[in-house]
Amino acid sequence: MSQQNTYSDQLEERLIQFAVRVIQMSAELPKTSIGKHIALQILRSGTSPAPNYAEVRGAESRSDFIHKLRIVQKELNETSVWLRIVLKIVAEKPENIVAILAENRELAKIISASVKMARTRSAGPN
């Protein structure tokens, strides 16, 4: 059995690592009502791309594949907004948030390109 990871395996692992970073960052948010609200929101959106991408990999059709990829894309977009909000209100360790935001943007670009490619392929001959 090959030890080499496929591109999909690597992307899923990046999404998992991203989720872990979001979890760790959200645990450091203030324990105020506002901090708890933001932590819950960012936990929901920031941890969902990885399991949703696992669903993409098991898509039953091209349209199902595209639909599920778009869900990953939407969750990454929402997480980006929450990260930008956190960056504006948290004074401590902004470099950590900037790094997570940069990874979020890279992942969003990859998923966006995947959606575009899948749509192009679905429009062409099968």
C-alpha cells in the first residue's frame, strides 16, 4: 500500500489542522458574553470545512460534488469574517490570528478554484 498522500488527502489534512488552530484560538478568547458568542460562531464555521470536505470526497455525482464544495467555501468565507472581527477586538497575539486568517484565505482560494474547475468540467462533454 502506498504511503504517498493524494492531493485530496493533503487538502483534508490542511483543513483539519486549520480546525485545530481555530479551536485553540477560540479557547483563548475572553470569557465574556461577547467572547463566548464569537467563540461559538467561529467554532461552528471554522471546524466545519474539514468534515464537509470529507463529504465532498464521497460525493455521488458531479452536481453533488460541486454543491458540497460550495458549502466548504461558504464556511471558509464566514470564518474569514469572524477572524477579521476577532483581529479588530483582540489585542493579544494578533500574529496568531493573522496567520490563521492567511491560511483561511489560501484554503478558500483552493476551494474556489476547485469549484470553478468542477463547474467547467460539468459544462463540457462527459
